[in-house]
Amino acid sequence: MQARSFPALFGAGFFLLVFSAASAAGPAGHGDFFVTASIAEPVNLIPFFATDSASAQISRLVFNGLVKYDKDLRLTGDLAERWDVLDDGLVILFHLRKGVRWQDGAPFTAEDVEFTFQRLTDPAVPTPYGGDFEKVKSLRVLDPYTVEVTYKEPFAPALASWGMGIVPRHLLRGENLLSAGFARKPVGTGPYRLSRWKSGEKLELEANPDYFEGRPFIDRYVCRIVPDPATIFLELLTENLDSAGLTPLQYRRQTQSVFFEKTFAKFRYPSHAYTYLGYNLKNPLFSDRRVRKAIGMAIPKKEIIDVTLLGLGRVSTGPFLPGTWACNPEVQPTVFDPEKAGLILREAGWRDSDGDGVLEKEGKKFSFSILTNQGNETRKMSCEIIQKSLREIGIEVQIHVVEWGTFLKEFIDKKRFEAALLAWQLPEDPDPYDIFHSSRADGGFNFISYASPEADRLLEEGRRLISENERAGVYHRLHEVLNEDEPYTFLYVEDALPAVHRRFRGVEAAPAGIGHNFIRWFVPDPERRYGVERAK
Amino acid sequence: MKSYGWKRLLGLVPLFLGITILSFAVIHLAPGGPSDAKAAFNPKMTAQARDRLREIYGLDRPLLVQYADWVRRLARLDFGRSFVDGRDVREKIAEAIPVTLLINALSLGLIFLVGIPLGVAGAVHEGRPLDRVITAGTLAAFSMPAFWLALLLISVFGVHLRALPVSGVHSLAYEEMTWAEKWVDVARHLLLPVLVSSLTGLAGISRFARGSMLDALRQNYIRTARAKGIPERRVLYRHALGNALLPIITLMGLSVPGLLGGSVIFETIFSIPGMGRLFFNSVFTRDYPVIMGVLVLGAFLTLLGNLLADLGTAAADPRTKTGLLS
């Protein structure tokens, strides 16, 4: 079991480290703490309410789903040892791991899976993940270690949705989940259990000695709540934190010291999110595809990345994570060509008839505003670059920076915007149905009101097909359609830039990030910093 | 005196209710609601789930009904549960109070202890170099952005010298420490926050003390005292200072609500889990019960502070006292 979760890629480096460390205690002993920081306090650790990133991060250490993503973002078993997909994807049969125990000692069985499912679909439980399970027709417990899930129709993201953390029936039966103390004293099956939560200060998690994949090497995981990013960086510099995400400026300019290079390892890989400029397609200004193409052509994406991210990012071409199976490598970023953009706009009837430098059509100036949310400097700077570039082809742009709550309620929900600069997180399952399908235009997340019969058909097919190969074909085509139609101008994918203290060995960057094998990280005995005094 | 106190106290009730009505209306007028903040653009959050949230929070009812309900619970001192994490609002506020109170009490004490002598010294030496230095120094401290000063101090003492902790209130190993070690640990953590907040607050009180002292020094009774040949020290520190302190008592009373009001910027930089951050976060998540809880507490303390200031002045000033008794 352990051998399987041990990443093969990391083998060669592993032996090198062992010999250079030359520690008496052997390569991977238990001990030491891992101290990290979060800007916000986790809200709720119950997996189906853990929607903020702070909660999700902790919740993942405490709970397990039936399946999980491995380092290459492929689905693999977690609490389910294996599964069978039957009847063309209508039925999934999960075979659960035997001998798994909850952190309080009670055995984990299929009853817990059934209970979790019931809660997820209970109208009284306001979980945002309920939608994933609406397509389930029935869930049957065949025996304590076998669960059969039947779907109303084949649903590709179905399997991935079972990555949802399973909660213990024996502790939560009859409890009101919204006010249950369980949210702050969770009991899961995961590698760590929560031992202390001091509001506004820190959360401490202890290694679960009975974890089914083996006890994690790091004894304690501490998440400090440090709300100011500048302070986080200072805490990192004083080695009070073992890991933190760096900003592009910190990565490029403020971590060059000999001390930092010697103490911390820096990583760089594409983050799971893309930033885009979305056009309100109900607005006559943007209903013409040529206009959107022209704007896309006149925006210097490379320059945006070089200026706002100091080059630490890549041009985005569509709503799929670069390098994954759904992403079509053939789709090339639009070439920056303001002259051609000008010609296209002319063709579409826009010209500068009064010589003031701004294009007109039927007496109306080409002028619109870009909306973005407060608190994100990168987005604001991107808006400014777009403003400057569009000015050069005769389009006047205003920038509106609005506080988040107001932004959603007053502008996005009511569709009172012309263009918006925003970002989407990319979930592991690539299905972008909620974002681009025309049925999601009202009250859903297709707030730009994109409606394309071909995209609709592809989106429906993409979630109906089960085989990854067939889905890949569909999504590759969708990628092309979105690129041709340009309902969004896809701007960039930022790089994630974590730094990790060098005493941790076994850290490895993969498409899934660096945390995927956290339970296999270890610190050679002589280098341990914490938890030593207790042994005295 | 007694009836004056009661009258003032009764007058506070409608004022308090008025404040709550205004606060309640204003926070509900702010665009967006708790369910929107919670959905936070999560593509999985369906419209039904959002509506369900609104129902659970009771936000689908008319505003007046919600307010009446809130007042009914307030009468039992029940502030409800946070929309964000379902915890009792009283519990959340109670957790945030001690550290904020400690820092504010310490820095307020420091401000008065240092600010009043500085102001008095300035007034006594009016126009001379000492006065100029004090004025320039306190104003410089006042004009410095607190966040900048805080980061600078952290960078020097925390990062370069590694003499003081960078942020937080406790060390990682706090729970394993002895009583004395804990005391030292907290003191080391609070040194910079208290320093920063008192430095920036020094200017106000010292200017105030200076002005008040100057006013007193221009009074006729001071001239009389000097004419009588009373030693200058006695004139200054007994006759003048005694009267100059009266408005400062009012100021102390007005600082009472400030004791529980944390500064967001500074609590954020120093990672202090105090009232400022609690309030700030609850505003951004539109966590109405917590917002109202903090506002009510603030209103209550402001009114109480005003009352205490008035009663304190009345007690200190014989004229008010006799005027009321007659």
C-alpha cells in the first residue's frame, strides 16, 4: 500500500538525499512539525461545507473521499480500493477498503458512505456540492464494503464527485450539521487529526498513527492564521514558517539572498486557475464575434504576463489546465496584432469619422468599462494594460474596481456590466458545463450569456461520455470552438510559487502541486526543529 | 447628582435603540448578502442552494420582522449564531476581546502616561526649542502610517535582529510553557503592537494636553496666584494642571469604547485575532449577526463612556455639582 503511493519519479533523488543527509536515524523517521500559514481562518471543516481554500486545505488532511486525484491528476482509489463502472456508466460499484478506522476507533463501513450521500442530498443541508449528486438515482449498500450507485443518466464527473470527504455516521446521525460542534472537532479517516484550534491564531493537527496508508512522517501540521501577506513573507524569512506561496515579486527579486537559497527550496508550476476578460454578450457592442476577436488580438497577453507577473505565468488559450488530457495542445494563443485588429473593426463598421482617436459606428463611440474586483493588484494592472492597448486601436476603456460582494450582487448577477476581468479556478474534472452552457445563463455562472448550439452540444456530450479518450476528443473540439468564438478573451494562467524549507525531504512538484505526497515528506533527525524538547 | 445620573441613564435607552435600527438598516442596505458571500462565485453553488441558505438564515422575511426578531433575542442577550461558521456570536466576540482589550489598555495607559507630561512640558516651554521638538516629534509619529511603521519595526527587530517575534500573540510552543515563560512570551509578542499603537496615538493627547494647559495658564487665577507670590512649580502643577486636566477626563471617558475597538490594519499586520479583524471579516462576509453584535457592543460602550465622562466631570467640577443640587 505504501509502495504504491510512493512516487516513482522521486526515487532517484530520494537516494541521493539519504546519502548526503547521512543521518543516524535512517532516511525517513517520524518527527518534526510542518508550520504553514493561511491568510484566512478556515470556516467549516465538514467536507461539504469546506468551500473556502483554508477549510478545504485542512479538511483534506482530516477526511478521505472514496476516490482522489494522484499527482498526475488521474483518479485513483482512496477509501474505495477499486471500482467498477457498469451499464455504460449508469452504475458505479465501489469496493471499499477493509480495516479502515475513524480517528475515534470506530470502523469505517458502507453505512458511512450512505449517510454522507443522504446528507449531501438533504434539502436542509445547504451544500454547494449537492448539485453533483442530483443525478444519482439511488445508492444501495450491498454489504459493509460494497456500495452501488445508480445514475439517472451517464454523468462523466460522477466518479470524481466521490472525492467528497466521507463523514462518520455514528457521530453525526441526528445532528444539525449547521450548528454541530463537529465542524470544529472533526473526526475523519485521514492522515491527520485536529488536536487544537485557537480562533484567529492557529490550527494544530497530529499525525494519525493508524492511517491506512501508513503513519505520516511529520508529527504535527500547524496552520497559523496570518492575515497579512507581507507578514507571512517576513515570518517565512525568519523561518517561523516552513512554507508559503510567494508573489512574483518575491520570487524574482526578494528571495535571492544566500540565506534564502540555502534555507528554502522554491517551486514553480502552473496554478489551477485562469484569468480572462469576459464580455456581456447581451450588450450589442459585443454581440459581433469580429469585435471580440479584434479586442483579443489587440491585447498584448505576453506583456500582461511580463509586467504583472514578472513573466511567471503563461498565456491561457481556454478553460482547461495546460498539459492535462482535456486541453487541446493544437489551440494556439491569438497572435498580438493591433493592425489586423483595426482592419477587422473597420470591416465590422467601426471607424473614426470625427478624428478624435475613438472609433464610432452609427454615431456611437466605441467605449466600454471593464469591471474587476477589489484587492487584486494583478487584475487591476492587467486592466490598465488592456486600457492602454485598446486605446491604440481606438477603443475607449474605463476601469471599475468594486468590492467583491457588491461586484457579484449588483453587477454580475444583474448583468449590469460590459466586460469583466475575473478568474476561474479549474477543478480537477475539466467539465466547464456550468460556465459555458446556455442553460446556465440565468442564475448560473454563464453570466456573460454565451449561447452557442455547438458548444452546448459538446458540453452535454462531454459530461455524458465516460471514457477519458472520448471525452478528450469532445473537449478538444470545445476548446477550438471557444477559441473561435471568443466569448472570453483568455488571458493568463498564473504560476504557483511555493517555497518550502529545505529540511523537508521528498517534496516534489507535479501537475497536482507539491502537497500531493505530504504524508511521505520527512525531516532527517539532526535537522529537526520542533518537538525535540518533549523527548528530553 | 443622583437624579442627574438616572436622567442621563434613561435618556440613553432610545438613543441605543436608534443606533441599532440605523445599524441594522445600513448593513442590510449594503449590496450582497451572506449567501452571496458564501457562494463566492463557486460554480457548484446552484441558485437553489443559495435560496436555501437565505431561508435558513431567515433573510427571506421582511426586514422589520427580522429586526423585531433580533431585538427579541437581544433582550435575552442572545446575539444569534454566525452565518459563516455557525458559532455563537457571544463566543466569537468573547474570544476576540481579551487581546484587543489588553493591547488597547496598555497603549492607552502609555499614551496618557507619556502624552500628558509631554503636552504639559510643551505648554510650559511654549515656543521654546523643547516645545518645538515635542510638537515635531509627536506629529511625525502621528503622520507615519501605522502599517508602514509596523512593517519597518518587524523588519528590523523581527527579521534582521531576530530579537522579537514577527507576529502573533503566542509562540508555537506556548501550550508547553511554564507560567513565567508564558508571561514573557506574551510580553515579547505585544511589545511592538503596543509601541506602534501608542506612538501613533501620542500626538492627539499631547496636543490636547498642551492646548488645555495653555488655556489654563492664561486664566486670571493664575495671574493672581503668581501675584500672590506662590512658587512657580506650585502655580503650574497645582493650580494650572488641576484645571487643565478636566477636559482630559472627558477624553478618557470617550476612549472607553476605543478600548474594544481594534484597528484592522494593525491587527492584520501583527496577526492579532482581535476585534478589528473580527468586525472587518464579518463585514466582508456579510455576517449580519456578528456585525450587529460588535456594533451593539460598540454603541453600548460609547454611550457608557459618554455617561461616565459626564458624571466624572460633574464629580470633579464643583460648579456642575452645586448647579445640579440646587
